[in-house]
Amino acid sequence: MDILKSFANMPLRRRLLILVSCGVVLLGVNFYPSNSSKNEVAAVAPVLQTNAVSARPNIKPAMPTGYQITPLTRDPFSLPPELTQTSGTNAIHPNERGYSAAQAYSQSKTNVSDNYRLTGVATAGGTRVAVIASDGKSKPFRVNESIGSYKISCIDSTSVTLTGPSGKRILRLDSVKEGGKHK
């Protein structure tokens, strides 16, 4: 009771200061997060995994997450997967070029150097690719790939050696003569 009398005898400004500071302390105690376990709420139902991929340990996600240290690159001189040869068929098949069987037979009898032109040779590491043009279309070829009835046996920096039914044929770059001089 003595405290109430002393509170009543205090000036108004001091009484307001005491009331405001008590209110701040009460609000702080009520809203301050505590680490005690008596305020925790137990889950009613078990928590389900939201990621369906993590439920199955042998399946990896389709896209990697995060930054990849090594960039994914491919050899610029390698053929695309749709052009790689998986069987022993010719790289340029007569049916792909729109020829009939009779035209394909007559063309196989003609000189290969008349039908094909070597337009470029690309080298990357130990791999060489010869770019050979025929009928206005160019295609890249590697050693041991076939062009019609001929097979590429050697790719040099300025020429390509073809082996076929009529022996060896040599295709030279268009702008290079014997001895390396330009036309």
C-alpha cells in the first residue's frame, strides 16, 4: 500500500514514464521468442516429402542444380549425332541424293575426281576432317568413311586419298597446286 501512495504522490511525467516502461517490458516478455520446448507445437500428421525425386534414391533429377565448374563442351569438328555412321553404309547414299538405281550405277562407273571436290580440311588435335562437295552440297568426312564406292584412306593438309574399285584417287584442294602454290 505504501507503493501506491508513493506512486500517487509522484509527478505526472514520472508516473507516465513508469507505466510506459512497464508496458514495454510486458510486451517484450510476451512476444520475445523463447527456446524452451513448452511453446512448441507437435505435428498432427507426419510430414510428407515434397520432392518426389528424393523419395527414390536411384533416380537423379533431370537438370543439375547449382553452378557447374566444368562447362559442357563438344569438339567443334565432330559430326553431329544424326550424321554419325553407326552401320557400314555409305555416307552419301544414292537414295539420299535423289538418284535412281540406274543413275547411281552409271555414276559409280565415272571418275570420282570428276564428281567430288575437296573444298577444305579441318584439323583439331589428332583428328582431321575433309570437307568434300558434290552437286553443290558439302559434307564432312573422316578417314575410313565411304563416299559412293570409294573409301577415304588418308587425309593430308592439302589432299585426300580415296581407295576404290578402280584403284587410288587423289582429291586436291581447289586453290592449291602441286608444290603448295596457289592458283
